[in-house]
Amino acid sequence: MQRYSHESLKQISKQLLVTKSMNDEVARTVAEILVEADLMGHTTHGINLLVPYLDELQAGRMKTTGSWKVVSDRGSAMVWDGDYASGVYLTERAVAEGVKRSEDHPVVTCTIRRAHHIACLAAYMPRIIDAGRIGILAASDPNSRIVVPFGGKTPVYSPNPVAAGIPAGPDGPVIVDISMSVTAAGVVNAHREKGKPLPGRWLVDGEGTFTDDPAAFGGTPPGSILPLGGGDAGYKGYGLALLVEALTSGLGGFGRKDGADQWGTSIFLQIINPEAFSGLTRLEEEMGATTTACRASEPWQGSSGVRVPGDRALALKARQLAEGVEVADSIMEKIQSMATKLGVEIS
């Protein structure tokens, strides 16, 4: 691990994306969200994605511009078609538009179909919370089939993450980012690269046996990821995954039945203005009281204590803003190799 300033990481990321003809504004936004993910500790979905994004730009599978088509707009409900522009940029634009429209509409919902990859969902939450809003963000990939339905061994859908940002007063907000699978593909791949078993039997191999061996994920026949809850309570994650499919691909009007053939994302974003209900102050007072009680709960045996979702990420972000962002040598080596190939000097 080495430490780098967050500004230098953003500059490196933007510089490389622009080299692949990405629009300057889009590249800046993508760089900011990738580095935000690393600041919050979501390293599989931070600048680790930079080289894959550059490969997608090179292959023409990610648009270099940030334009989109408005399919439907009813003020508080929008459907956009991204035509595989950066899902990061499209989501950031939807967040900004949703926050703006929520001045006039209590709840604003936007679905985006045929976007490219969205990166880390939690990375969008601070800007929603800072605007005094509740945000709910969900994503699915109609081209990805790596998670099995509960009870099956044939994969059907993607990890289908859901994130939420909730203002909760002076002790800090609630930031949730959870996949509807027991783990993410990036986590499995990271363990496989390190030659380490997964913390639990989170996969089902091609024969239908639960396993903690990450090599099973790319085995022959290939294994798949279990739904959230695993072999015991995975019916819960399975049900929630179907809800995400409905909110993203179903409401967006493009999904698995349409034969998606490339890396992409169906996106659901909802922005809620508390002032249209009981008010931001009341929300923060209620959530503040609840999160205070959670943190004060006596730990169970072996626990170091209770954290509220988002506590660790925001504390890590504050520390890394001051001390520099930790980036694995293996990630920087890949970025340096790509920079050399593109004739870009980075420092």
C-alpha cells in the first residue's frame, strides 16, 4: 500500500480518461466519484475501475460524451436512456436534477436505462445528504448473470446493490450500501488474486455445492454467488433482488428480456425532500435518537461495539483526506502500465 493525495488521484484519473477522448466534464465527474469510493474504503469500486473503464472507452462500449435521451418526463418522474454513456456521470446528473426538482416535488424518481457502469453507489450519498434529502439508489446489470436465485445453481441476475443516504443530525448520517447478493464479484476476484478463501461459503459451485473457494467463481462449470442471506436466509436477498430488478429494469423499460449484450446498468434513483413531510429537523432528531441508541447498545460477545452504517466510511474518508488515500500497489501498477501504453506521464 502507498498513500496518494485525493487531488492527485483525481487528476491522474481524469487525465487518463481524457486521453481516451472522454468529454472533460464527464471525465472530471467520473474521477471524483472513483476517488470518493476509495476515500470511503470501497476499494473494489474506486480507481480499481479506471483501467476497465479505459478499456471500455477504447472498445467503443462506453460513450465518450455524457449525453442522454429523455424518454419520459412528468416532473416528479423521469426515464432517461443513456445509450451507454458513463453511468457515473448520468447518475451524478440525475442526483443534481433530483435535488433541484425536489424543491417543487416531495419525491422525485429517475430511472436510467442503458447506462454504463455506475461504480460505488455509496459515493453519491454525501452530496444528497448535504442537500438535506434522503436518497435511495439501486442498480442492476441486465447483461450480468452471476447470482443464483434461492435454491438454484443456475445464475440469473446481478448483485443488484441498493444504497441509501439519510440525514441523522450532528453525530453523522446513515449511509447504507448493500448488494442483494452475499458478496460482490469484485470481492470474490480480490480473494482469488490473493489466493485466500472467502470468509464464508458465499458461493455455489457448478455442481451445486456451497463453497468458500473463490476459484469456483471462474471454474468449469462456473460457480455463482449466493443471494444475500446465503444458504440459510437467502430467500430474503432473492426477494429483494427481484424488487431491484423491477425498480431498475422494469420501470426503466430495458432489461434481461431485451438481450443486453454488454456491461451496463439499469438505475433507479429516488430523492425525498423531508420538508414536504415532517421536516428535516424532525427527521434528524428522530434518526439521531435512534442511531445514538444503536451506538450505545452493549456489544455481543466478540463484538467491538455497534457502528451505524456509514460511520466507518466517513471516519476513513476524514483520515484519508488528511493523510492520503491508501491504494494497493497492484492497482497503481495497472494504472501506470496503462499510462505508459498511452504515453501519459503520471506522478
